[in-house]
Amino acid sequence: MARVVSALPVAVLLLLCGAAQARNRLWEDRRPPVEPVPAHQLRDMATWPAEPPSPAPVDESRFRESFAYLCGVAADSATAAFAGDILTNAAEVAVDPFLLASLVLYQSNCKPALESKAGTGLLRISRSMYLSPGAPVPPVAPGDLSVARLLDPHNNLRVGARLLKMWQDVHPELDRLFGGVPHRSAVSHFVWGDEVHSSGHEDLILTARRRLLRHYEDRVDVPRESTLGVPIVAPLEGIPRVASSGPGEDREGGARRHRGLDITATLGEPVRAIADGTVIFAGVNLSGRPRTVVPPEKIAKWVHRRLGVGGIYVCINHDEQRKVVSCYMHLSSFSVANDEHVTAGQRIGSVGRTGVKVSPPHLHFEIRVSDRYTNPARYLTDMVIPPKATMTYRYMLKAKRSKLRATRSAIDTAKGV
């Protein structure tokens, strides 16, 4: 049987390295075989609020129901049954079961049979990342990292819990040794390996954890008064959410202007009505036909069709007299019909990528008052972290200024200046 080596000696070794040795890495950095999908990153880690604590002890039945909710499956399904393994393995190595469960959602969307270049199974674990030459021996037997073994969900969760514990034990020292961008916790290393290149993935995982805790604790978001004139809740759970793009930004090379707020999200998560109101549109955006009504029972056939920029979307009128309207775009599906009355916080659809060309999954959210587009961030306030707080916004400004300089240079050249 292969000898299992604890991660603790690695931590001790790294502590002895000191700042002088930090420039000389002890091994080539462990990294995922495939670059993770891009995620929007905050400019300042302090913008992110403190994480809520996990309850103790954890009720297994409630945890299973909440894990099923996070994965979008029935509580009596085979997928939901993995909640027991999550609790057992998390307890054995002293990691947070709510964080481990959230990793399952982020890494594989709760699919135990996942096989991809990035990794295998529920936690999308890559053998090559952990068995790279010269790197510390992982805290599991090498045989447990075979594709066949990682496709066993029970082994996958057992291995994943121990790898998460390994990263937790050594991540401050790894950051000193390998550098990388600022981030908050070891979960970033689970995605990136020794050197973290973006904290955006961590934000998505921690958002999933907040959603899981919210369901487990049976918390209900109570509508709060707003300057919109109607009590509102956030369109997505687990606030605050990161908004990556706002109204007025260029789209399609400046051919049109962005009209809403893009909020980062995970495929399939619930989209909620922000306030009481009446559905005034539920359907699809087609090129040349911006509004095509589709009943909810027939929307599934539109998911994989080529759609206009709005994709599948829903609009709700919250105040007939003042014409306060909210719209939710790029959905994968919806569960409401035209003229249906909805209440604040009611699930109306699911996050998708319909109508999206290159961006990661997100909810495009609009608010109109008296037929005029407004900035939704004004009303959501602390429910969202605004686009200006993201690196994406900084890159957008840099590109915009570069384009402006190029235009001015071209004009000056044409004038002979």
C-alpha cells in the first residue's frame, strides 16, 4: 500500500524558507491542466464582507435538503445523498462542510460522472495537478487520484476534503513562496494550485456557500424600502453579489450601449422577482423581433437556439402608475407567464447564457422608471458590489482610453498635425 504523507511537514519546511528563499521555488508550481474559466475579480479584497460562520452541530437531514436545493435536485435523489459523504469527510479532516459542498457546485455543477480536461468527478480533481514532479506528496494515495477512482463519488469527496485541508494548512506559505494575486482563503488554491491568478472564482464559491447557509437556516429575505418607491429584495440570493458591468458601457465595439447591470452568477441558480408585480413579458429576444412571447412550458426548446442579445427573458411591472419595470435577461428558463402576478422574492427563472456571446454566466438586470433606463445599483445599494470595484471595470476604462487616444491620433494625422 502506498505511503500517505501528511501536509504538515510541508508547512514547516516552507516556514523555514524565509523571504530570502522565496525567490527560489522548491518545486515547479502545481497548476490545473486547463486554465479555469475567466471570473470577474475585485480590485480590493476588503470590499468582500466577512463570511458567516457555519452552524455546529450540523443537522444531516437539513444539510441534505439544502445541498439538494443548491444542486437543483430532489432531496431524495442520488445526488442529494452525497451530502452524507460531505459531512463525514469534512468532519474527519476538520474542514467546513458548507465550503466543501459549495466546491461541488462550482467544480462540477454536482455531476459525479464529470470527465473533462480540467479534472474528474464531483470536485473536478486533476491527477496531473497533484502528482507533478518534485511537488510535495499529496495527502492521499496516488491510486486514489486515478480517473477510475475519482469517478467514484465517495472516493472523490474523501480525496477532495483532504486536498482542501492540505491547501488550508499551507496556503499562507505558498502565497509567500509563489506570489499570485491577493485572495482570502485556501479555496482559491483548490482552483488554481500553488499560484493563484484570480480571486473571482473564490467569490463564486463563497457566494454558493452563503446561498447554502441561507437555505439551511431557513432565512427569508424580507423586502426592504427603497428609493425605487416599492419594497425590494435582491434578484439573486447570497448578497452581496458582484456586478461586473453597468449601464452605458460599450457593446459590440461601440455599436450599442449596455442598458443594465450584469451580476455574476452560476448556471441554473434561481432568479427572483425584486418586488410584487405583474409579468408583462416572458419570452425570447430574436434578431429582428425583439419580443416573442413564449409560454413557460415551451421555453426549453429555445435554450439552444441562436437568440438576440437579450436571450430568454422576463419583465415585470411593479407600479402601473409610475411604470416601474424590472427585466431579467440571459435566462436558461422561466416559470411565469404573461399577466401572472408575482411576489417579491418569488423564483421566476434560472440563470443561463442565452443571448451571451463571450461573457461568463451572469444575470443582466434592468430597471426602467417612466420608460427611462436607470442604474439598478442605485436601488440595490448594499445588495451588490458595483462594477467600479472590479478589475473588469478597470480593464474596460483602460481599453476605452486607448481607443480614444487612437481616434484622436488618427484625426490629428488626417489634419496633418
